[in-house]
Amino acid sequence: MLTGDLLVFLNDRIQCRQLQIKQLASLLDPAVPSPSAIVVHGLEATGKSLTTKAVLEGLLVSHAIVRSRECITGRHLLERTVIACKQAIEKDGDAEAAEEARGLDGRCENLSALTVQLEKVFRQQNKFVLVFDGIDRQREAPPTLLPALARLGEAIHNLTVIFIVTAPRPRFLHVAGVPHLHFPPYDRSDCLAIVSLSSLPIVERTSADDELSEEIILERQEDDAWLWSRFCGAVWDSLGKGVARDVISFRTVCERLWIPFVQPVRDRLYGPREFSKLLVRNRALFQNENALDERIVPSLPLGTARKAVKRSHELPYHTSYLLIAAYLASYNPSRQDQTLFMKAHERKRRKKGGGTAKGRPSKHRKIQRRLLGPQAFIMERMLAIFHAIVPHPVAGGTGDVMGQIATLASSKLLVKTSATADILDAGTKWRVNVGWEYIQTVAREVGFEVEGFLAE
């Protein structure tokens, strides 16, 4: 049974898991018999593995932990189980059990062989706990793996098997009466208490800090802990559920935002205790959700992000006109092509019967074509618009134009919408895959006024 001092030590080491520590200690007490199987379940990063290992070490119970993420096959898991038990018996067992364990070679082909080898090892053992961490995510596991492992404690004397899983299915062990210990997710107070245990420094430590007095060092550590705890609370309250997936992701987001948040303190614009002023100055950090995205390449500053998107493709001269023609074909109705693109056409609005009289408001509100999304068009229509708007003819002929269309398709600037096999067929339907701001930038680079060729 856990003593008072040991219980206090475990509660200080493992925050916010007092109830689970007492439950595990009562089930694994060396002085009383333990159940043959125990299920410890909960979401990721809830302290299941850490709490189980700490309680076993505190009770001084011989144990072996097998992590399924380190085993690539089912047989690999069985062999790692034999080796882990062998090493634990040699370390904590008596002389006879250690001598028996040395005779194992570590080979284990199936579950029956595992049972035979463990019976030899635990023949003289008092109590042993075998922990399978993450067994529900074991790769290439046979369907009878979990039920067979759950019955090891029934076949072997003084053996308890603990299964650490995320979300167990009902009766997934095919055994009745198995105690389940639930580790609930951490709430706001729990996460802040755990993350505040190790605070980040406001100012980076240098070799010159070794010459400072202990009072200055303690004062800096107090400032770091004071500001870090309030900063973590602000991150939780502002970014909310996106940060609160688990305590690890919450700590990661806090570390990403910490340096920009304390930069005014490093520049000596504010003091370390002026949290309200720092919060007002850095309010943009808590309004932007880019810190929640997992990225390998660091993100660009806010002022340069849009420029980087606009200049992501350096297109040749005629390729730019082809993309503009595709945009006009997607956002203009085909019935207005003669009005917009024929040079000899008189751009005059003709009055026809049944039209709306001048001065009388229309009953139907017109929606801009740009708000309706791109429409599909055939390649022949895009080429006709291209030859109508390009000021200089293409020197390479049709073959060069088709090659540039294929380049736009491979760059995902044009998307094929028809099921035809030949992408360069005249009847193939396409749709432009760029927005208005992008096409404005492309048109401005080649000196084309795209606004005058869009239908109202």
C-alpha cells in the first residue's frame, strides 16, 4: 500500500491524477491479490503510461513494459514481451527465477509459445505486472491477440496484465469482470497547472548569467513563472478548443507564441510584470490561428504572405494571356463573346422587345459573375478568346500554344472537368483554378486591362 510520503511524492510528480493513482495502487498492492487483467484507457496525452509506471515503481512491484509502437509485427511483439520479462526478472527476481530466465533465447512464434515461456519464468515469482502500452494500435496483430493476452493472468500464477488503450470497444478482451480505469482529458485548470511547472525564460540565458547573484537569479525565475502562467491562461482563453486537444499540443502552441509575446520585454519597452500592456500590444497573436498549424517550413510574416502567394508562378508572356483567356471564358457567358471580343463589333446596347424600360428598376437583382464561381468551357472557346485579346500573334503556331496549355494543366492553374482521354482535344472542357486577385496580378504584369472584358 502507498504510504503517505510516497503518495505525496507521486501527486507532486504527476499532477491532477490523484484518483487514478489511488485506484492503481489499490489494485496492484503487493500485499493483496491483483486481478489477472486491468484496462487503463483514455485519450492521448492524459498521463496513462506515466502514472502506471510511477505507481509500479513506487510500490516496488516487478514489472515489464512493452510498447506496441516499437513493434512492427505481432511476432515482434511476442518476442519483445519475452525479452522484457527476462530482463525484469534478472534485475528484480530471486536467484532461481533469474537462472530460469537466462535460459530463454527470446524466440517466440505464437501465443502458445509465449504462455509456455512465461510459465517457466514466473514459476518462482511472487507478483509480476506485464504492461502493454498502446496495444490497440499494434500493427499486423492477429484477431486472437488481445483475448489470449488477457487470459495470461489466468494461466500463470501471480501475473497481472495491464492494457493501456485509447478507446476500448465493449468486451474487446472477451473476458468478464475486468476492471477499467478511465483517465479523463485535462480541463483548463489541469492544463495550466501542468504547463506552468516548467516555464520558459523571458530573456535567453548566457554565460554571463553565471556571475549574477542568487537574488537576481531567483527574481528572474519568479518573473518568468509569473508571466508564463498568465500567458498560458491567455492562450487557452483566446484560442480555445484548437489548443485544448491535449496538453502536449497546448504546450507546443505556447512555446511558438512565447518569443513574439516577450519580445517587447527583451527590447526593454515593457517590464516583465506589465502583462496587460503586453497583452494589448500582442493581441494579434491571439487572434491569428496560424500557430495551430503543424508546419515543417516556418510561416512568412503577415505582411509578406499575400505577396508570396501572388508571385508564386512566374508565367511566360503568352502563357499569361492563355490564363487570362481561361478566366474570361469561365466568368463570361458565351452569348456575350461577340460583344466583348470581336473587334469589328459595335459595342452598343440595342433595345429589344420585352426589355426593361429606362428608369424602371428591375425586379431581379443581378449577381456578379465573379461571385458565382468559375464555369466550365471548351478549349476551342478559350483559344478563340486568346487570339482575340493577345496583341501579338504566337510565333510557334498551334503546337506551342498546346504545350503551354499542358503546362497550365500540370501546374493546376487549369482543371479538366470532362472525361475525355485527350486533354488537348478541342471539345475538352476546362475550368480556371485561380481567383480574381491572382488574375489581376497576371494581367497587370503583361499590361492587359482585364476589367474591361468582364461581363456585368
